[in-house]
Amino acid sequence: MLISEFRGPGFTEVQWQYINSLATSLDARQLMWASGFLAGAELLRSNGAAAVAPSSPAPALAPATPAVQPAQRRLTVLYASETGNSAALAATLADQATAKGLQAAAHDLASYKTRNLASEQDVLIITSTYGEGDPPQPAAGFFEFIEGRKAPKLGGLRFAVLALGDSTYEHFCEAGKRLDRRFEELGATRLQPRIDCDVDYDQPAQAWADRLLAALEPASGQDAPPAAHATVAAATPVAARYDKRHPYAANVIDNLLLTGRGSSKETRHIELSLAGSGLSYEPGDALGIMPSNDPALVRDILAELGAAAEAPVSVLGDFLPLGRALQERLEITAITPRFLEHWGKLAQAPRLQALAQPDQAEARADFARHHHIVDVLRQFPAKGLDPQDVLAALRPLQPRLYSIASSPLAAPDEAHLTVSVVRYDLQGAARTGVASGHLAERALPDAALPVYIHSNPHFRLPADDVPIIMIGAGTGVAPYRAFLQEREARGAAGRSWLFFGDRNFRSDFLYQTEWQGLLKDGVLTRMDVAFSRDRQAAGGKTYVQHRLQEQAQDVYAWLEEGAHVYLCGDATRLAPDVHQALEGVIASQGRLAPEAAHDYLRRLQRDNRYQRDVY
């Protein structure tokens, strides 16, 4: 007799469906355990005690009608992440919720099934903002869905948004603001107001999570969902000790100038030793570097403040000299609304306080483009201040991420970087990028750099037999060096095609001899290059997107044969231009309307066949 043909006494239809579904999903061992558990539950309930799991299976199933418990709302944590911060916060939040007895799960919006949204109950959203107000690239498809006509009504859903951003950008936390507005438009109810966090997000993000979890925590006496079985981990590997808060001091092996004589740029190849660190990475990952500020800039700021480098201060609970705090712990170049407001009060400068107001984003961004902090100190002086008051205007110095340009199979215990050094003039003075200047001028052989591995799961090689198309300009070629080193070491059979662009052939053809060797050996199948400042035909400058258009027929053929496409480089110009060129290739070669070509490329992105690492 089938289980579904037998029905015990007194069961309602709902109870019977639940029991039938459970019974058919368990194996013999689990059925024996469950029978003993239910028998014990009935016995202990009749004696007024709480049920406990039996230490050994009982032989029979006692007829008992289970008590119906109030349904607990599900908590879903959705995150959109470009550099991993949102992902880490979401995982921590889901773990904290589960520990409090909530039924919680975290999902990456890059792979979240949008059809599930209408049936969600409580949703917490954590998203960063990419560039000037855009969503993180992996989550672009979700944003397009939720802001489009197919988005469902969300009248039964409750939500809250934690927005991460960088206040030096004009459209601060715009991705989070967009989701917050849209969920409200679709009828969802806020659990609490959205909060917008700057790069030092840890404390406000945790306070936001604490308030929500306190409100959502099951009431005393309400049954919590069954706890997941804890996984007992082996001894923690050494690598787990190192992250952006506790970086590893990696020794510099070499620091070489890649660009040739006469180049208008300075691009460097830097090799670091990871020997003995336990750190491991995959091609496509990035190396996080905690830079330090230019000592000369620190001296200038101290002079403008009229403060001694040895003055004791506190930074996030650590006591150290002011000079060291300015060099190693605090951001002393970029201007933020916090700095303008605070320094405006200290220097009694109404203009600065006015620029800090929310409705002055455009004017503030323009001011920040033409001034660094030291320039503001000179133009709006305020000396004789308590150094601790000065530090309240500054935010913590943040790590910088660089794509790793090596494969661990080809360079064991090493990580290679391709770094474009940022140099420019501002207010009549020569300036350098914080991290690139540090790497160019102070990351000399045998010096130590604080580093950690930043995993990038949205930029990964496919199977060895799958063809790949790699598109990059300038230092955007770095991860492709790692890709091809990896494929060569593994003897991969998949074809590979590199589109590379830079300014001048003679001075800026990064890793030229390596590409030529890989072409000769068949590891690299094809290579097309574009050098925008070399002598061009009457049509003007040539960029990588033009090479894609020239090779449209073959590019489309590779896509139809299952090729994965990668794009790495500048987010402002390269990324949109290449994206548009790809849509044009698909439309022309596939004879598709623009909207259909757009959907084709979006499907590639959804299926992880079109991956981008842009900055």
C-alpha cells in the first residue's frame, strides 16, 4: 500500500499533506528516528514536559495530532556587491538572524531568482553603489527587472535598505536610494528608514542590523525554526588570519617600469612574496593593499595645523602620535561632506558648511575636484586646535584593490600587480594617487606592504575547453595575464582571444613579449590591438571597441559557440563603449533588433558568460 493511500485518524487535510510530504522525503534511518521523536513528544507532553530527541530510535509511531504553531515570517537578506563589502555584511547579518531564532538566508542579487520576490516576506537589502550612481555590475539585471514593467506588486512584503557608498561621489549611495524608492512604489512597507553609509560603514551598519534583528526576533515562547546542524571546522588555516583589518606584510620582490621611453604614462609591474602567509587566490581575484600617505603631504598638513607630529591622539580606540595617524590611518586627500561641515565649523567658514548640505552635491563635487584637504586648510586656516578635534573631520584610510596579474600555478607564493601611477597637478602643486604613489615610490625591493586577498567570484575562468574573449585597455590587461598563465599551466584546450588597447605601440604595449610567446605556443589563439595615440587614418582614434566591430563576424561566431566574454578596465569610458559595441555586433551579426540584442547580452551576463571587472 502507498503511503498516500493510508490516512491516520483525525488529521486535517493540511496536517495530512504535511506528514505525507515529510514521510516520502525521509530515508529509512530518518523515519525510525522521527517515529521515536514523535512517540517521545506525546509521552512527555502528557506529563507536562518538553519533548526531547530520543537517544535511539523507537519502534512505533504513536498516533498524535501535532500542535499547530504560529507561522514565522521568513527573512531574506539580498545583497549587491562590487568589492565584497555588501556580501560580507549580508552573510554576517544572516548568521546573526539565525542565531536569534529567525528563519534567514542571504542571496546575491547577481543570481537571485526574481520570480521569488513576490512571495518574500521580510527583505533586508544591502547594496553598494558603483561609479556615479550605478548599481554593482553583477546586480544590474535585478535593477533592470525591479525598475521595469515586469516588477510585481509587493503589498505583503516588509523591507529595509542599507546603502553603502563613498561620499566623495556626487551620487552618494544612489543604488540603495533607487531600491528604497522602488520597493515603496511597489507597495512594500518599510521596517525602518534607509541608512546611507560612507566607507567607514562598520559601526552604523551593525547598529542598523541590531535594531532590525531586535524588532524581528521571535517573541518569547514562540517556537524557533529547527537550528541547522553546526559544521565543525578543522583547524583554522593561516590564511584566515589575514583580511583587510589584519593584512599580511608581504615583501616586495621586484618593482619594474613597464612603459617605455617617451610614454605619457607610468605603468609598473610589481611582484610580491606571499611565501609562508598561507594566502591563496584564483585568477580573477584582486590583491587588497593598505597604502600609507605621502610623508611630504603629512608634513604639509601638520604645518598648516601648527601641530606637532608627536601629539598623542586616538583613532578608533588606538592611541598613537598624530603624524603616524595622518600617514597610516586617515584619509588626508579626498574631500567629503563630513570634512567640509566639520572644518567649516572649526575655521568659521560658512562657505564650507554650505557646501556640505545635501542639496549641494553638484557644487561640492566640483569643489572637491579642484581641492584636496591641504588646500582647504590653506584657504580656510584654523590653527591652535586640539588635534583630536581635527581628526573628527577625517575618515579612515581605505584599502585599494588591484587585479592580480599572475596565476598561482605559474608563480607559486607570489602575486603580481600591474599598476598605473596617478600623477597630476592641482592648485599649482604636483600630486599623486595615494596607493599608486606609495607603490611607485616606496614599494621598493625588500620593503613590506600590508596586503590581503580579495575574492572576485564574478570574474572567473570557465572550463578548460571553453573559448574565452578577453577585452581590456591599459592595466585592465592584468587579469588576462593570470588567465593565460593558468590555462598554459593546466594545458587547457579552449581557444582564447585578447583585445588590448593603450596609447602608443612603442611605449605602452604592456607585456608585449609575453603575448607574442603565448601566441607562438598556441596558448593565445588570437590578439587584436588598438593604440589610440599612434598615427591614425582620417577616421580618428582607434580603440578596442573599434577592433570588436571590425571582427564582428568572428566575435559573434565565438559567442554562438559558447565563448565567455571578459571586460576589464575603465568604468567611465571603456566599459559603456565596449558594451555598446558588443550589442552592435550581436544585433548586426544575429540580425536582431536593438532590444533583442540587449536581451542576448543580458542573458550572457546572467549565465556568467559576460563578466566585467571595471573601476
